[in-house]
Amino acid sequence: MRAGSGLAGFSFALIAFISGCDGGMASATPAQVRAAAPTIAMKAAKGGAQIVSLATATAGATIHYTVNGSTPTASSPVYQAPFLVASNLTLNAYATAAGDTDSKVATRTFSPNIASGTLVWSDEFSNATGSTQQPDATVWGYDTGDNGFGNHELENYCAWGSISSPCDAANPNAYVGTDGYLHIVTRKTAAGGYTSARMKTQGLFSLQYGRLEAKIWVPEGQGIWPAFWTLGNNITTAGWPACGEQDIMERVNAALSPDWNEGSVHGTGFTGDVGLGKKFFFPAGQTAAGWHTYGMIWKKGSVAYYVDDPASPYVTYTNPSSLNGLSGAIWPFDTGDSAFMILNVAVGGDWPGKPDASTTFPAELKVDYVRIYAN
């Protein structure tokens, strides 16, 4: 044997060991990375309340969170939008991403000690500019299009600034006027169609619990369907109706005597004809086409509605008693998810039917303010 042949043999064996069967070099498996823990950011609201946002540096990660002090899991709510904190609570959150180890749990305790009835958030639709203005884009986005929205509606919803026909940026369907009111205007187009607006806070702002109200002047006419309502943030993961729907102000068609508003809740097992809804009838001489305050008092286990007087709700839905006799009904309002707000005017659809010769256009919903108070 030549000198050094032992070393050469050893080197050859080592190369063979680390080579793939096809002669290529094998690559090492990368070490698993831990997702970055969520950061918790806060923005002051009113009365000591905070608007809380969650984020993670891990691209594509999902954040699960709880607000009752429990440790979040894969079945906990998914963070979808900034949410209002107006009560004492402990927030826990973690991030998870495919191929990564779950992050550490980030935590923060809130102790604002806010008295019941304190104003904690509002949009007053103020406008001192002397010209029509866009509704606050940090709060309000838009649903758009003419897909019927599950009710065979006839309108085409337009966003602020939309130039897609039949929308007209020079004549917006939603704007803040110099009068200090939000206007949602439904118009009939030259071609015989309809435009309107459906404003929403989805992805921008949400709430769980509290007293939510809006001062509204409602349009009335055959085929006109105004509404002020909420949907759960988890509509993107759980779908409707599992996300829950709270209808605070909703009515259709022309004024009646007595005139009315309906307050409803919807969830799995209670929608449509088996939904939970009750009409409020205005006192003699009053109609919905006038200024009224429409409100919801949302607490754990209950949703109550009122018109003008929060001390006198006209209906209260509770879990589980309100679901008795409803097969498969599941209460969706205490899952830990927050909800986003919607203001819109629909035209036509399964409930009101089509406009007719008696319907006046433009039809306009006006909103003086939207406010949230602590429970």
C-alpha cells in the first residue's frame, strides 16, 4: 500500500456518505424558526378607552387571541381588525405560521376602570371645510358592486371616488356634508338602475360589548331598505350566519301608521323566517323619517335594542332562553370575536320588493353621529 492510501480511502468514504444516491450533494434540513410574537399597539379613544391593534413580523402568520385572560389556542378568535377596549381585561395573543414553531404568547392587562355610560368612541361626522368631504377613511370602507348581496337587491353600491359606471365621483353616494351629517344617497340612473352606498368598518375598527347607537333620519318609500347593523369579524373564517348579525335599525318601504323599526339578531339556526326580530312602533304622530336614536346594549349573554331611550329597551334577546325551541341554534355573540358596523341603503330585494311609481329618488339616509358608551 502506498503511503497516505488510508487517508485517501477515508476521504472517499466521507464523500460517498454525504452524497445523494443520484450522485448530487445532499442539502441539510433548515432549522425550524419560531414565529415572531405579536406586538400590541394602542391608540387612545375616548374616556380612557383604547383601540388595540395586533401585528407580527412573521409574514403570512395568523394571530389568535383571547380577551378573558385564558391562553389562546388554534380555536381562539383570529385577529382581523383593531378593536375597542373599554373594560378591564387581559389580552393574550400568539402568532402561528406554516412550517414555524408557534410564537410566545404576548400579554397585556387593561385596567381603565371606565364608569358605565361613559362615551368611549364616536364619529360625529364633523365638517368645517365648506365642501363635501369623504367619510373618515381610517374608520369606514365600502362594499361595492351589484351582486344582490344574498337578497336579490337591485342597487349598485359605490365607494367614495369610484368612477366605475354607473358610479359618479362627482355625485358620491356617501359623503359628509357641510351640515355635519353623513349622507347615504340612493339614486336612480338614466338607464333605470340604482346606485347607493354600503359603508362598513370591517378591517378598520370593531367592538365587543357596550352601548352602540346612531342618530339617524331614515328614508321611506316603496322598495327602500335602510339599515344600521353589525357582523362578526369572524365572517371571514366562520361565514354567515355563524359570525352573528345584529340589526339595530332596519325597516322597509313607505311610512305606516304607526310607523316602525325592527331590531333583530341572527346566527346559526335562526335566520329568515325563524329569525329573532321584534318591531318597535313609534308614538302617534312620529315616523322613521325624522331624527331618532337607534341603539343596542350588548352585554355577555344578551343583546337589547332601544329607540330614543336607552333606559327602555323594547326587546332583549338572551342566551340561552331566546334560543329555546330553535333547532340547531347557536348563540354567536360571546365567542370573543369583535364585530364591525355597517350603514347602508338597499333598493329592492326579497323583503321590500321593487320600487314603484310612488318611490321618490334620490332617497337619503342622514346620520348625525355614531357613538359607543361603556356598559
